[in-house]
Amino acid sequence: MTQLQKALLVAFGLTGSTLVSASNASVNLTNDIINGDATINFGNFAVSGGGTYDEDSNSSIAYVGIGVEDAEPNGPLQAGIGVRGSLIDTDTEDDENTLAAAVGLGGWYRYTLPQANRLSIYGSGYYSPEILTLTELDHTYTYEIRGEYMTMRNARAYVRYGKTVVVFDDGTHKNINTGISVGATVDF
């Protein structure tokens, strides 16, 4: 490796480390479902990605998203809005494997209780109307709500209820990642 390449690598690393202000990763699961997400923040701008595998419904979802986030300085509120591109692999009612894509709009909100600053309530939701879907998909939406407990300064454990509903052009629908699960998120 030449000196110029080394210098560019060091400069890129230092620049990248100053741009990234915070990132997090989370995972939640049940006996039949695993869901993982990761977010990289660049100031108020964020890039996220994740996936779900639901054994009961024989379905998988992968997504990539971008958004903006904001928080009150030393306040209890955090919020973000953005767009997600999702790829959904599922079986229809006639056991035909269907691959669909959708773009969803939505966001998330976290409120940390001021009197109990280790407890917070988190909610998120994304909706993909028919105009932003491909293949046999009519629309889809996903939402979750969770009660979180900050176990340490950079980690939270939570109990979550969530659901993803996929509605096809013929009116049939599929529920994915539905129910209560437990998980954890880590900030780094």
C-alpha cells in the first residue's frame, strides 16, 4: 500500500468517525420469529436496515430505509420520519411463493418517562399504499409498540407487540411477525 493510499484511508476513517454520531442495533425474537435492525446516524440523518424471518407464516422481509431524526436536548422525546424500501418473500393462500416490493412512509417516536428515566415507550409505523408497491401487492403496513427498560447507559431491554400485514390484489392478506416478543437494543 502506498503512502497516498494510507493517508486517504486514515483521512476517510477520521472523517467517517466524526460524521457518525450514534448508531444502534436491535434484535427481538419468539420461538418462531427473529427480527433484527441496525441504524447508522449521520447527525440528524439516518440510514437503517433490517430483516424478519417468520417460520409460522413462511415469510421473510428485508428493508433498507433513510430518514431524519430529532431529539430534545436532555429532553424525554425522540422522533424520526422517513422512507423504507422493503422486499417481501411469502406464500399466498394457495401456497404459491410470492416475491413483492414496496416503499413505505412512516416513522417512530420514543418517550422516556421523566420521573423514571430508565423507562420509555417506543412506537413505530410504516405504510405502503398501492401506488408504491410492485407485483401482486395491493398495500402493506407494519407497526410496533414496546415498553423499554434502560439496563445500562447504552442498552435497553424491551417487550414488544408488533404486526406486519401484507394485502394482495385479490384481497387476501398475510400477517407476518405478529405478536409479543422480547428483545434488546444497543447504542454504540
